[in-house]
Amino acid sequence: MFLPFFLCLKKTGVPVSLGEYLAFLGALKTDLVTHDATGFYHLARLALVKDERFFDRFDRAFSESFQGLDTLPLEEVLQALDLPADWLDDRLMRHLSAEERDAVKALGGFQALMDSLRDRLAEQKGRHQGGSKWVGTGGTSPFGNSGYNPEGVRIGGQSTHHRAVKVWETREFRNLDTDAELGPRNLKLALRALRQWARTGESRFDLPATIAATARQGWLDVQERPERRNAVKLLLFLDVGGSMDGHVLATQALFAACKAEFRQLSFFYFHNCLYEEVWTDNARRLTQRLPTWDILRRYGPDYRAIFVGDAAMSPYEIESPGGSVEHWNPEPGRTWLTRATQHWPRHLWINPVDEGQWAYTRSTQMISHLFDGQMVPLTLAGLAKGIKTLR
């Protein structure tokens, strides 16, 4: 029965295995959910999806496989229940105030809905519109269409408030798809793969250890342990200005995600290529610069170094002394990039430009070579690939 759903998941790109599909069927046989489309949706997602990045693809496959189950087919209802067609003809859209909506009560589950529908159809003698009880339109009754009820069965019409029991196409996780645009949530999700937990800093109350120690001693024995923190140390070098102006939003989102995920984060700005000085405040970059040598001495090889830039520049800016477009650099950019990659063995260059365009820029190929090919695009898939090298 659910084989087409399984095949649709595979077609959509959800990496679901046959074992997971069999586990899903086994869960259904235990009657964990019955007559509950929302519960069925969550059970299927729990059994068949093991990575949040594929939630959106799952939602698309689920919608394609079970489309139409959020409403009772109008023709079948009219025929089976002998309802006149004009009972469900929407002629008025009723706009309810917030107070009126709060006063509407749910009936309490699928079985209560079906029992109430059966009873009301036995009593109803005519068309109703804008009411709170009978099958009709534009009201607060749980049966009909074009109205409002926090728990109802839509019969015909179109969903206007998206509040029916059987609604799953909202796709709350659409921003987690690996093919989706970058956002703060999915960037944080991708960066979390770089976490390495260690217990450092202030001590915290340890409830499980206190219970165990108290049981052993026979009296209260309070236990503490150091706080658990992300032990990864990260350096972030951000290219600013010029051709990077078109990538400000994506770079800003990445920077915000890094600040949220890593306690031990230090960041510096540069323009086009790394040279003998960097800065931390763009408004004062001409007056308050930091020698790159100091950065190399201060931050040891245990740091991960991430460079973010489009790598689009003149090859002379990389190869030649004096090649910088802003100042006379005594040593070529290649020299400083080599020092950086050798000092921080776990390094990565993140490029916000589409990967298909890299081959058309000589400087991009040069920097990719200097970074031993460890250049990835600023996408979820690119970050996942790059973080593996940093780990």
C-alpha cells in the first residue's frame, strides 16, 4: 500500500533505506496512530528521515503521495450523504475578529469529529452559511469550507485559513533542504558538525552523579563537574569590499552563525588577498591594523582557519610584490597564504561564488591550489564537505 510513497521518497532524493521502510510498516502495525493524518505524518518522518536536511524533501514527497487526503472529496460526500450541492457553495467570506476566533472550541479528535458529522447530517434540513454548528460555508462550524475552526474536516472548497486537521503542506522545514538558500538556521546546523565537546570552565551541579553518590554513602553527597563547552578554536578571515559587496548578506549570515556556535572565535578582515596586515574594524582599517605576523604568533596550530572570499582578483595580487590594489606590499600574497596554511594545517577557503564559475577566474584556481584544493562553495553541501576537512 505504501510502496508508491517509498518510491516517491527515493525519487525526491530522501536517502531512505529498505530497513527504514520496513520499520515504518512495523510501527503502523502497532496502531501507534489511527485516523490521525498529523500523527501519521510525524510517525512517517520519524521512521524514514534521519537527517533534518531532508525534512523539506520529505514534505514534498508526502504531499505528492497523499495529496487530497486533507479534504473529503466533494462529489463522493454529496453522493454518499445525499447533500444538496448548494449547501457547500461559498457565497460569502466571513471575517472573524480575534475574540470570535478564540471563542471557537475544538471537538476533541478525529472520532469526535466523525460522530458529530454523522449526528448533524441526520438533523440538518437545509443550507447554512456563516453558522457555528451545521455543515455549510463561511462560519465556525468544523464541517464545510471557507470558514474557520481550529479542528475540522473541510468538505469541498479551498482552504483559506490552513487550520484543518489534515494539513501538512506548510513545509515548516523548507529552509533545511541542502539545495535551499542559506539562512541562519541551516548555517548553524551545518557548522554544528565541527563541534568537539570538552568539559572546561566553571563547575556545574551534576544531578545524576549526586543521586548515585548519595545512594552509595547514605547521606547527601553533592557532586559537581566542569561545564561542557565546544572546544573548537576558530579563526575567521573575511574578505571585504570590491567584488565581495554582492555577497554581503551571505557572508554576514555565515559570520552570525559562527559567532553563535563557537565560543572561541576570533575574526579578522582583509581585502582580496592576505598580506602583512589585517584589521578587526572596517571603519578604522586605515588607522588600526594588526600585523599578520602577530596573528600567526598568537594563535597556535590547534586553531582551525577559515578564509571567506570570492577569490576574484588580478593574479598579480597573489604573485607579485606591490600587486595589492590598495598599498605596496613588500611580499606577494602567495607568501602570506602559504604561511597561513602551513601554520594552521586545518584550513579552508569558502567561496560565495557559484562553483561553476570558478574555472573562469585564474586567481580562484591559484588560491584553490594554495589551499590544497580545500575550497568549497558557500552552500550547505559545500559547508558539509569543508567541515569534514576541518575535523
